[in-house]
Amino acid sequence: MPYLKINTNKSIDKGSEEDIAIKVSALVAELLGKPESYVMTEINSGRTMTFAGSTEPLAYLELKSIGLPENKTAVFSESLCAFIHENMDISPGRVYLEFADARRNMWGWNGSTF
């Protein structure tokens, strides 16, 4: 049920994208305290994007999950920005994050909803 999408204007080769996707999957599971078997990640690199009028490396992350705790978004932001900086060499000041709490009946899986 947790889903993390990373969009970036930085070009990343396929092998590195897969490595980052696997690593961030484990991080999302840890942060949310949910089984990694439910975590989905997506990375879109080499996108045409600007931030503050510049094409310097940037990232936009969307984290959606059932029961995403609002009181932990600052911790999630710190951890995810650090991850992006360490694994993609993008400054935390060039990262935006969007958090979304999904209602169980609005999240489908395996022919049903949660």
C-alpha cells in the first residue's frame, strides 16, 4: 500500500535506478513500519524539470500510504531528503515532497480494497 514516486531531472542509468528503487523501498517500509512486501517504488529520471528557475539537479517525491501519520512527515522528509542526497547527489534544498494519506476503501489491491 505505500507508494513512493521519485521524479528527477538528473539522468540516471537503468542499473542505478533499480538499485535506488530497491534501497528506497526498504527505507519506506522502515519509516512507515509496514511490510516491504506491500511497498511500491517508481523512479523517473532524466525528466524536463525546473526548480527556482534552474535546471540544476532536483527531485520531486510523492509518498502515499494508508494511515500515513501527519505527525511524522517532518521525520520522513528528513530521512528521504538525506537518502536522495546520499544516493542521487541532489541537495535537500532542491527536493520537494508531497505526502498523502489514502483511505482504505480508496486503495485497491488484488481485486479488492484494503
